Amino acid sequence: MRNRPREIVLGTVAILASVVVFIVPFVFIFLTAAKTPAEAAEFGFSLPTEWAIWDNLTTVLTVRNNLIVRAFVNSTVITVLSVALMVVLAAMVGYVLQRRRSRWNHVVNFFVLAGLIVPPAVVPTIWVMQGLGLFKTIPGMILIEATFGLSFCILLFRAFVSTIPKELDEAAWIDGAGPLRVFFSVVVPLLRPVMVTVVVVQAVNVFNDFTGPLYFLPGDDNATVQLTLYNFQSQTMSQWNLLFMDILLITIPPLVMYIFFNRQIVAGMTSGAVKG
Amino acid sequence: MAQAVTAPGAVAKRRSVKSIYPTWFYLPAGLLYVVLFALPTFASFYFAFTRWSLQDVEFTGWENFVTFFSEPQLRTGFINTFVYGFVTSGAKVVLGLALAVLLTSQLIGRGYLRSVVFFPVLVSAIGVGITFKVLMDPFDGLINESLSALGITGPAWLTDPQWALMSVALIDVWKGVGIATLIYIAGLAAIPQEYYEAAKVDGAGGWKAFRSITLPLVRPATATVILLSLIGGLRSFDLIWATTRGGPGFTSDVIASVIYKQYQAGFYGLSTAGNVVLFLVVTAIVVPISTLLNRREVER
């Protein structure tokens, strides 16, 4: 009784449509990445007559002195450190913002929302970074990514802190713990679910960021994975198989994240949908 | 002396009020925010009025803004920003809601469908852009080959001045509709099932129930989708840059790509003026819509 004919027909139509609209482009990426240069340039949606997937992989990884391998290292470093930084700093703000009612709240809330809406002023940011010696450096990129991600994290943390009973921090406080101790050993462990969400969503965002590195980390020395793809596109235009192999490679980390943290990603993306 | 001698209880009480949640917790985040975000934003309102090479600054008054609105290619970018923002946002609302209704109804393969709709959200814009550049190739691309197999002559998509901007918007919707769908699924799940049962008892059909129950009650989700997609769409750069670089000519330029082009050309003052224009456009659209959507919700 559960599967009535209507459900089966509707489901089948939807599945077929989804294959055409969403699956075919990904299969196309994979097939093109497995072709020889000449065949890949035909843009056909067909099985490769000659599978060159291993050749393409080794070529892509070694081209221009292992540029992509270095880019993967750079992207990983930037992603891990910037996400760690923004999570800790945003959790501190979200916690105090929710717990303490003061005249500062309006000001802080205003700046948090402004951080979400206002597009970053590009050249003045470069100007400030040059003044601090951070322009074109990995530490500079880490700080930029952390800054641009703060607002989103603060909103999620603030919402979650309101579900933690205030009595818990007060009990630790009366037992003589200092504010840092209360925060890091009582509150932070309870923030775990939202931490996972924030970390996964922001890691995907930072890893996939293209505009940030394009402006603030130009040049091949510190290239990130998204920039290699962009530079590849301008330099090796004829070698579509390599370009698509690169797309395939840089899509794997977010895919793995999605498989393991499906639920947390969904929770992060949809937070605020119900409350508005 | 009198202040030093206080009862232990009073000390604990004063401590808990004053410093259990210290204001300095704002400081580290605030420092980053002020130095790398607020300061450049404020500075942009000065540099937008200058001819600027990062070393030398020369105040030129409104010249950059006059240039911005008198050069046809820059004006195109200005108008395209609105078109792109509203088209993508509108399409995501309609398609997102339709998909969410479909994916919360009883049908087979629901779990698979939900994951597959969401997955493009996680692929980088530049990867999606390059893939669709190939798929939308006017002659050899899979899309036009499939269309011609059906007897339809497809447009030249990204290379046709008439279609370029809409083609990028289409890719943007393909990539982003998953977020809208998920937000709507969460919104739909919050509507009590009893309402639909009561409507059924009263003899309301599917469409009537959708109009009178789903649409009004899913409003917070609609507000979130509209605001998120507008903020993203008006600022959009990476997908446009990966597919058309504003071309052919400057027919698919938006403010964000104009900012980058002027920056590349070394016109830092003009680029910053573009940033100020973008700032004003985004705030002038997002802030009123946000207050409007939130006000109606309170009235309800």
C-alpha cells in the first residue's frame, strides 16, 4: 500500500529529470577527464575510446613543478587555519552577545548584519593589507577568510547558545572558574553540534573561494586550488582533459565532506529558515 | 575601607553580573573585523573620489562616479546587476518551493533526489563555470547537440550577446537552487500536518491548500531565500568571470566584474567607486526588502 502508482510515476519522472539535469554534467566531467586531449576537445558525451585517466592524473599533478600539489597544500593550510580562527572568535562573540544584555548588543548586532550584507571593498582592503605586510601572503589570506566568515558563524553560535541553560555557566562561575575557563571548559563542549556545522560549511566555502585568492593572493607561488583551475584555463586552453581532471580533483574534498557531514551541512544551510 | 569589607555573597553576585561574560570577548573578532573589513569599507568612501595608484592619491571629486555612469559598458554592468539579482532570486524562489513541495510529498527515490539537487551547491563556482562553458558550446556542446536531436536549434548561449547574461543566470540557478530547496523543505516541515487534514475535511483541494496554508506559513523560509539569493546575486562575480568574463563585449558585465576589470587595468579609484556603487545598490535593495518581509511576519 505504501507505494501507490502515483508515487511511483512521479518519483520515476523526477529521477529521470534529475539524471538529465544534475547527473549528466558530473558524468561529463569524469568522462572528459578520462579522455585523450584530441578526444576531449570534441566535447562529446561518450565513453573514451582510449582510457587515459591515469596519464591525465599524473600529468595534472606534475605539470609546472607540481603546482597542483602545492596548491592543495596551500588550500588545506588556509582552510584549516582560517576556519579554526573564525570558529573560536565567533563562538566567543556569539556567546557573550546572547548571554549579556547591554547597550553594546545593538551595536554588535548591527555590525554582524553589516558583515553579512556589505560587499568587501577590494582595493582599500589590499591597501590595508599592504600597510600591514599581509598582501600576497598565506597568513594574510587566512585572516581575510576568517574575517569574511565571522558574521555567518556568529549568527549560528548566538542562536545555539540560547539553547544552553545559563545555570551551567553560573554554577561553574560560583565554583570559582574564570571567564575563559567557564567558556572553554563548560560552554564550548556543549557547542559541539553547531561547531561541526559551522566548521563543515565554512571549510567548503573557504576551499571553494575564488574571488578572495584572486584579489588577495595573486601569483603562482601561493596559488590555491581554485586559482590553478583559473590559470589552467587561460594557459592550457587546448588540453580540456587536464582541465577537467583538475575540476574532478578539486571537487573530491567537498564531495567527501558532503558524504560524511550531510546532516550538519543541511542544518547549517537551513538555519533561520523556520524562525526567519 | 567600607567597600573592601563586603559579604562573600555580595562579591559573588557582583562578579557574576560584571564579568562572567566579559566584553573583551568581542575584542579579537572585533579587531579583525575593524582592520580588515570596516576600515577598508570606510576608506572606500574616500578613495572612490580620487585617482589612486596605491602610492599616490589625487582628489578628483565626483569624476569617478560621472565616468561610471557615462561610459556605456559601465552602465550596462550597473543595469545587469539588477537583472541578474532579481532573475536568479525569483527563479530560486519558484523552483526551490516547487522542488521542496515535490520532495516532501510521497514519492520514490526521495533521499536520492534531495542529495542530488543539493550537490552542485558544494562544487566551486569556477569548476561549474568551466563545465557549463563546454556544455553550452554553441556547436559541439552537449546542450545544443541534444536540442538539435529534438529538432530545436539552440541559441549560442554564453557567446550570444542577447543570451549571455541569462545563460549565466541559468547556471547560477542550477548551482544554487539546492540551498533554496533545502530551506523550503525545513520551512515546510515546520507546518503542522493538522492544518492540511482540517482543510481536507473542509473540502479544500490541493491547490487551495497550497494557496491558503503552505504559501502563507512558509513565509519565513521565503524571506530567507529571497534575502540570501539577492545578497549573493547582486554581489555575484566568480561564476560570471569563469564563464563569460563579462563578454561578449560587455553584455554580461555586472558591477562586481567591472570592479575587477578596473582593478586589473590599474584604475584603483574607479574600481573603488564601483565598490561604493555596489555597496549602495545592495543596501538599497536588501535593507528595505528585509524590513518589509520581517514587518509582515510580525503583523501576522
